Amino acid sequence: MRHFGCVACASLGYRNLENLELHHLLWAGKRISHWHTLFLCTGHHQGQFTDRQKRYLDKRYQVAISSGRKAFIKVFAPERELWEQLQARLGLDAPWPSSKILPRIEK
């Protein structure tokens, strides 16, 4: 996943591999799993856009998911949709849990 960089930047046609952070998708305020993650740059994750990003990204695309999911989704897409698109690009299945309660895997 890291090879594709920030999914928000990628949706704008930019391949941004700088300052990546792993973002866990949430369901009812809780992490779904470590499988359900996306890479976002610090700008799109925490709102800490670099000077370079501020120059090349139009102000309307300088939206961080930490500032509010509704605003982020309005500009980009729902997190699940971004995740499913990435899974497809990677050639992986995109199983979505039927419940937010996932069983523990026995070792």
C-alpha cells in the first residue's frame, strides 16, 4: 500500500510518498481491524500540509480527515470506497465485516 502513497493525493492525480501515516478505518468510533487501513499524508491525515503541498494543492483539497470525516468525504470519497479502490488496485479481496464485533484469531 505504501507504494501508492497518500490515497487522497492519489485521487487528485498526485503520487505523494512523503510523510505517510497509516489511518485505520472506523466503525461506530472503533477501529475495524489492522487490515482496514489507508495511507494518508500528514496533511490529509492531521492537517499538517507541507509548504510544497500548500503550493500545488488548491485550498479546497487541503482537507484533513482529522478535521471531520464529512468534510473529507465531501471532497474525496468515503473511506470505505477509497479502501475498496486500493484493494482492487492491489488485486486483493475487499472483505467488509458484517458486524463491528470481529472474532479473535486463535494462535
